[in-house]
Amino acid sequence: MFRVHTKMSWGFKAILGTAILTSWTTGLGFYILNNYMEVEGDFGPEKHPFQFSFLKVHGASAFVMLVIYGYLLASHVPIGLKAKRERMLGLLLTFTQALLIFTAYYLYYGKDEDRRELMAWTHFSIGFFYPMIIVLHIFVGRRSSRQRRIKRKEKARLGSIS
């Protein structure tokens, strides 16, 4: 059996964490401002002006996430698939990221208003839970990695006794 290392450098983790946190907070901020807050304008109630700033930062962090997603598809995902570990959570993460990209694209370029509303709701729902899926993926991966290390040490110890 071969050992597979899917560890990431602290710098990459920092960039990934910052991009996820920025994307999540600005997406949530935009959603709240867009759906629940209005200001009184010259001609009556209008959208909150900060929502567009949130959306711009959200879009910028999404570009960073796209680059990270491409890197992970080329490096982390093939190693994980070959090792047959945490496959379901990893595939769920890969699928949800792809769905976020698709729904964002449609929100930007789509014309059908009914479908656009569905895409906005889908994008928000998936985006809201996305960090939790990542945390679960990391937690389960570390736990199973620890268990494999313990089994290897136990096997080595038993092998040296006989």
C-alpha cells in the first residue's frame, strides 16, 4: 500500500481560508442587504447602496476561488480519488463548487427571471453551507488519517515482537 499525502502548505491554507471567508461573508452580506434592507431614496424605497460593494468583493473572491478550485482539481482531487479516502465528501465538495460556479454564471448572464430566482436561491443555499462541508471534509480526513497512523504503528509494533 502506498502513502498518499494530500497536505497543503500553511500559505495555501491561509489563501484558501481567506478566500472562503471573504466569499461567504460578502455573499451573506449581499443576500441580507438585497432581500431585507431598503433605504429611503429621492423617489421612495430603494436597494441598500452597500449591496453593490459586497457584490464586487464577492465577485473578486470568487475569481480567487476559481483559481484554487482549478489547482485542487489538478492536484488534491486525483490523489484523493486514487487513495479512495473521503471520496464521498470530496466529490460532494467538488460538485457543490461546480454548482456554485454554474449558478453564479447564470446569475450574471441569465435572462429568464423565473429561472434566475431559482438560481439565486440555489446559489445562496449551497454557498451558505459550503464552508461547513469543507470543515467536515477536513475533520473526517484528519480523523481517518490519525486512525491509519495508529494502525500502522500498532502493526509495526506487533511485527517487531514476533
